[in-house]
Amino acid sequence: MLEAPVVVAAALFYLGLLFAVAWWGDRRADQGKSIIANPTIYALSMAVYCTTWTFYGSVGRAAVSGIGFLPVYLGPTLVMALGWFVLLKMIRIVKANRITSIADFISSRYGKSHLLGGLVTIIAVVGIIPYIALQLKAMSGTVSLLLSYPEIVMPSRSATMSVAADMSFYIALILAAFTIVFGTRHLDATERHEGMVAAIALESGVKLVAFLAVGVFVTYGLYDGFGDIFEHLATHPELRHLMTAIPSGQGYTGWFSLILLSGLAVLFLPRQFQVAVVENVNEAHLKRAAWLFPLYLLLINIFVLPIALGGLLHFSGQGVDADTFVLTLPMSQRHEGLALLVFIGGLSAGTGMVIVETIALSTMVCNDLVMPLLLRHKRQSLDESKDLSGVLLGIRRGAIVGILLLGYLYFRLAGEAYALVAIGLISFSAVAQFAPAMIGGMYWRGGTRGGALAGLSAGFLIWGYTLLLPSFAKSGWLPAAFLTQGIFGIDLLRPQQLFGLTGLDEISHCLFWSLLANIGAYVGVSLLRPPMVAEATQATVFVDALKDTGKLGAVLWRGRAKVSDLQELVGRFLGPARAQSAFAAYARRQGRGKLVTLEADAQLVQFAESLLAGAIGSASARVMVASVAKEEPLSIDEVMHILDEASQLRTYSRELERKSRELTAATLELQEANERLQELDRVKDDIMSSVTHELRTPLTSIRAFSELLRDDPKMHLADRERFLGLIVSEAERLSRLINQTLDLAKIESGRADWNGCELDLKEVVEQSLAATSQLFREKDAHVDLDLPDNLPLILADRDRLIQVMLNLLSNAAKFLVQGAGRVSVKLRVLADALEVSVSDNGPGIRPEDQELIFEKFRQVGDTMTAKPAGTGLGLPISRRIVEHFGGRLWVESVPGEGATFRFTLPFADAQVEEAAVA
Amino acid sequence: MSKKILIADDEQNIVISIEFLLRREGFEVLVAGDGEEALARVRAERPDLVLLDVMMPRMNGFDVCQALRADPDLSGTRILMLTAKGRDTEVSKGLGLGADGYMTKPFSTKELLAEVRKLLGM
């Protein structure tokens, strides 16, 4: 089943299928039902990174250097995992400025420079051509391998046959035709190709399935799993070197430069820029791609080593090229179906790369190379032509054919000298030259057009000298002496030991010198002069892309233009119908039914320019718009002023937001504080009202009795003496009240003086009893004492404790019934404290009142006679004193049976310990 | 016939002084030590005037005042609130509840007598 007609039919059928998917995708996009608005499809389309280099070449690389194939996948993995924000910023910039390619990006950043766009395009085309050659080599190689089936014959050297007989030539032509049909069917303002992306995503799926199928076949069909392969390996000591972590001859520098190179490539390869940035539908898709794309890379690499080792063991000594193992292993086992699947997988890898890469390159060639030249030299004929969209398409199609033919040419010239991977790395190194201008452009305002030109030129020249020209020399198209003796025989200029730098592999060597010169020239030349108007404007648009720069571009334009002129201009490049609908849509978005005004504002001019930018590049768009709009140039001062204002405005608005947030928070705090204050105020009011009440009451009696005595000099002596006695006792009550109120206020505000020292509690109790003995004698009460000796000491203020004891004892005395009173005072030792209890056989306290009595001014009494004397502050003060020394004061009582007040005080040493812990 | 006055207050010394004052002026004086007792004695003995303290146990002066005014049989009883709480809100609350007069402690005995006489129409 592997006869030529079958193989060709299968290939053509597969390409037809791809085309059908693309056609369907484009149609759905036109209907507004995008089939690629899906993060998985976005991630799969990124896998266009994996070309035939991966599909065939990884095994070839692994057969030489073990896991040396890995770093080119580690780079992208690291970039996606850690550097996705760079990608995000690129997407934002591209969408905001309708950028269509990496050349457009760089030219736009440095003041919409034609020269820069052209240079980037040349670097990209020259740099990518080896890469396209690689695909041609791999695809034609596999076709001829299949056609020699069942024999396994290595493809013959193309260089020896005529072009007409060379299959890769026809493959190049077929691919060119296919790409033209694919990518340039119509011209779109944003240069997006939904159908193409859908087809690429499908291809990514196909190549992964095909590769995994071969992997499973080799690992579990030919051998008995991974372990079995490695066991076989043990019998071939000559292959042992493949199993070391860093194989000899590669070194850590090699790994580092490959990781760096591939990390830059995944960002700046024209086709990666196309699928990841230009074709991005929704920046949220980046989130899933950030792990799904690395996962894809992991999957497609799992079986690389087993296939390589299996091939080396299987074809030992048969001269089979390791780059073909993926195909030749199934062929050798007569697995025709699997071989065909592998061929289709390889075809997917190759066509995917070629299609996207050439479309991206042709856009660049058209917009950044040919259009500017036409604008300069054929302005007259351009102005006469009504509709230029056909011209644009023609340029792009020509570019596609040209690029593929150049790829074929390189393949004929240099393709045979290198393995697949080595060719790919030459291209990667060229693409890496974009990094300083790209990354610098996105994060550094100081980069200038001159700097970018100098950096890119320097890097490109060194790349050409140290990598591209040697590849020709190795193929015999340049004298070999160029390599060994340097140009003009100058030893220091040997291209791969430049200035005597040895000990590096050729890729690391090129990367070192080219990036050094590139970055040095970029930064150095940029610093020579401050950015000019256009550069400064674009620097702000790019560097601040993640902030809201809004319509900065429009703000920075001042001039006069007519709507009709603009629309006609756009119509000439996009076709009148497209221009008409785009302007109508713009009017609707602006909330105007029709653009009737003759004068266009800055925003409309900006809009027209961005429409044109999609078709002919931002630099050419600028020139074209300038031809119909009379722009009044802004001076650098004015621009800097506007930019300053814009950034100040942003600063102000951020500041304002911050302030407003702070204000909200402060208001909230204020509210809370106010509530607390009101609560405190209420409490204070209550206390004040209680205090005044308590003060007014004795005053009332004193004043009333005094007036009675004054107004009645002949009052009976007995009454007189009674009233005077009452006045004195009420005066005493008043001073007691004042003292206690002040005392409590002092304790509560924390300003009380405490003289803490170690005390014998028994002594305190006895002293207090002595002071109150008169009270009990008056009531004729019996006092029981239970005060053991040698108690542990406690830590407290002696006078304060006596105050507590006096309060409790006088309370007890107050409620005793005359003649029948019993009071008992006890001291007990608890686990870590002493407890004092004072019990009486008075009326007792109702359960609901037992906490109330510890509140201020809350005396509890029933009748007029039972209204207790006292201030209502004694117990609150006592409780605070006891609690200050770490104890507790409470009451236990059954109404009618008396009350027992108890308080505890911790041992002195326990308190010291506690203090130590605290 | 001498007018009958009830003193309702839980402060013993204040009661003693007012009682002495009023008796000297020839009034018949009754005493109650809390709100409930005051209400009961008003109903039982129909005094012409009640000197009503606000802060009393069991039932405060405002509640007593309200209860008295809710009883149509007692509409002739005059009420003079005596309280140590002199804030305006307290005064208007007492008057709002139907008290006929309001005096703040401490008071002058002369003014008290004048107020008592005024309320009794003497």
C-alpha cells in the first residue's frame, strides 16, 4: 500500500482536508461564529513550533547526544510559564495598534520607520530561509524513502541531480500554491486568518498522534517497554555516552544558549508571533496556553529517546540516518499503515510551519519592504490607480513563491551538510537578533530608531558571518579556507573562532558575539540622543501598553483632513465596499448615525491609519494618511508636554483612586469611632446623671434641715440635735461619695497608684477586723474566725486590700439583725491562691441581684427602712481592686439565709512566674 | 379642714425633713417609701397632693404618675414631682405624664411651700 500513487493521493487528500477546515473556519469567522475562539485551539496552534525538526530531527539529535534534544523545548516551557506577561504585553500592543507582523511591530515602536521595517523583514527572510529548507529536506526525504519501500534506501543528494528531477522542487511549488490559496484569498484589515489557525491546530493534533503512535510501537511493539530498551543498551557500550546528563562536547554553555535561543524563538519567530500574538482572539486564552503548550511539548518528547535508542540498536551498522528513524522503524517491520500515518504526521509538521511562516513573511515583505519602495518610486502610478487591493495581494503571492524558492535554493546549496536540527538552529540564531529591539522597545522608553537599526544590523552581520556563511563553506560553496583561516587569511577573523574565542560550539559562539554587538549597539546608539517626537510617542504607547493609554495616538495628532478623502484612501487599499462598512461601523461605535462632517477629527484619522496599517503596515499607512491629511507638526516640546500631561493625569487618577479608597476607609473608621464615642458618651452621661443624683440626694436633706433650723430659732432642743446629727451624717455621706467617685475614676482610668508588695493575708484580715469591731459590737453580733497560720504570701497593695475587707465587713454589719447577727470570716488555701470569705446571716440577696450589686450606684433594697446606707460604689471598687491583683470577687447567697462574699488572690510566687512568662 | 399630702420618697432623711416642714405648716402628712406603696396609699387615703420622687424602688415616680392619671377617680389629686435628676428631658417627661409641678433637689423649703400652696389653691 505504499506505492507512489497511494502516497501521493494520501498526501493530496490530507492537504485537501486541511483546506476544507480552513475554508470552513473562514466562513464561520465571516458569519461571526469563530471556531478558534477557544483556548485549547489557541494552544494547539502555538504547537506550530514543532516542525519536522521536532518530528524527525529530535530523534536524530537524541541518537547523537542523548537528551541533548531537550533544551529547545525547555526554553519555550520556561517562557510560557514565567514570561507569559511579555506575550500578554505584545498582544495588547498589537491589538491596540493593528500591527500585522514582527517587522511592523519594531518599525511602529521606533517611530513608524520604513527603514527599520525593511531591515527586520530582510533579517527575517534571510534568517528563516534555512528553516524552510529544513522542511523541504525532511519532506522530500521521507517521500523518497517511502517510495523505495520495501527497501530502505537513504535519499540521494539533491545537489547531484537536475532541478527538474528533484522532488523537493515540486514540493516547494505545491506548498507555494497551497499557501497562496490558504493565506491570501482576501485582504483583511487586521491580517487575521481564522481558517488557517483552525487548520494548523488540526495539524498539531495529527502530528502528536502520529508521533505517539510510533513511540508506542517502538517501545512496546519492538521492545518490551522503556526498561527493556535500556537493558538492551547495556550490551552496547559504544552507546553508553548517550545516557549521561550533559553529553560530552555539549557542555553547560551549550545547554544555556539553546534554552535562551529557543525561549527567544518561541516569542519572536515570525510564525510564532503570527499564531500567538496576531491571531490571538482573546488574551484570556493565554492562561490555558501557558500550561497546555508546555504539556504538548512534553508529550511529543516522551518517546524521543526510546525511538532513538531503538533505532540505533535495530539498525546498528546499517548506515540508516537517525533523522529517519521515526519512519524507517515502522517500515522495517512492514507496518505500512503506521508508516503512512508517520508520513502524514511529518507532512503536518512541515506544511504547518511552511504555511504560517511564509504567510507571516509575505505580509512583512509586502508591507515593510515592497510597499515603502512603491510609495517612494511609483507614487504617481499608485495615485492614479483606484483600487490597490489587487496589487497588494499580488505582491504577497509573489513573496510566497519567492520565499519558498529561496528555501529550495538554500536546500540545494547547503542542506546536505547539516542535520535537521543544526539547520533549524541557524534560523533560531537569526531570530534571536530581534530580542533587544523587541524587549527593549516594550520596557525601555529610551530606545531609538538609530539604536534599533544599529543593534539589528550589527547582530545580523555577525550572525551571517559566523553562522550563515560557514554553512555555505561547509557545503563547499565557499572555499574551506574561509573557515580555517578567516577572511583574507586573518586569523582573528576566523568566523567560528572570532577574535580568538574558542571552546564554544558554533551556536553559542554566534549567540555570544551577535547578541553582545546587538545589545551594545542598541543601547549605545540609543543613548547618543534623546528620543524624537515620533519615537517618544510610540515609546509611551508601547511601554505603557498594559496601562490605560487610551487614545494617546489620537491626542498626539493635530491637523486637518476630510472624511471623504480618508474613506477613499482606505478604499483604495481595502476595496471600497470594505472601507464603506468599516467607516459606517466606526460611526455607529461613536454614536453617530453617519459621518456627515467634512472635517475628520484626530480620532478618525487615527482610525483610518490603523485600518491601513493592517493592510500595508504602520509606516506606509502613516505616509498615505499624511498625503490626504494636512498635519501640523508638533514640536518635541509640545509632545513631551502632552505625554507628561497624560502620564501626570494617570498619576493623578491613581492618586485620586488611592485617596478615595483612603477616604472611604477613614469615613468608616470615623463612623466606628463616632459610634464608640456616642456609646462612651451615653455611659458617661449615665454615670454623670447617677453621680449628680447621688450628690443631690444628701444635699437635699442638708439644705432642708439647715433651712428648718434657720427659720425656726425656737425649735425643740431634741429636734434641733436630731437634725444637726442628720446634717453631719449626710455631709459625711457626701464626702465619702466624692472620695469614692474620684477613687473609682482613678482606678478605671488606670491612674491609680498601686503599691504592690508581698503580704501575709491573715494580718490584713485581722487588722480590718480590729477596725470594724465597733460596728459588730453595736449590732451585738457574734463573729466567728477561721484564720490558719503560715499561709503563703500574696502580692497586693496593703491599704487597698484593707479597703476591700472594710467594705465587705461593713456591708455584712449593715444587714445584720440587731442582736441575732452572726458573721464568719474564713481564710482558705486553694491550689494556687488564697480565698477569703465573709458570711453573714442577713436577708441575703436575690439571684437576679447578685451581679447587679457590683455595678455602680446599684444598691438593692426593699423598703424604706431597708434602704441601705452607703454610696453604691464600695463593691464595684472592691471588685476592681481584687481583679487588679489577679483575683476574683463574687457573692453566694440564698435569700433569707444570708450572704457570703468571697475573693481570691493568687500566691505571690505564682504571680511572679506569670509575669515572667508574660 | 387641713389638706392631706403624701410624701413618696425612699430617702429617709429627706422624708423626715419634708414631713417636719409640712406638719409645722399644718398639713396632714402621709409617707410612702416606694412607688407601689405610694400608689396604694393614694388610692386608699385620697391625699390632695402627692410629692413624688422619681428614683424609687419597685415602681418609679413616672410610672406612679402615669398610673394616677390613668385613674379618673383620682383626677383631683395634684402631683408635684421632686427629683434629683434635673435635666430638661426629665422635667418635660414628668409634665408630659400629667404632673402638675416639678421641683429639682436640692430645693429651698420656702419655694417648696410656695409651690405646695399654689397647687392646693391656697
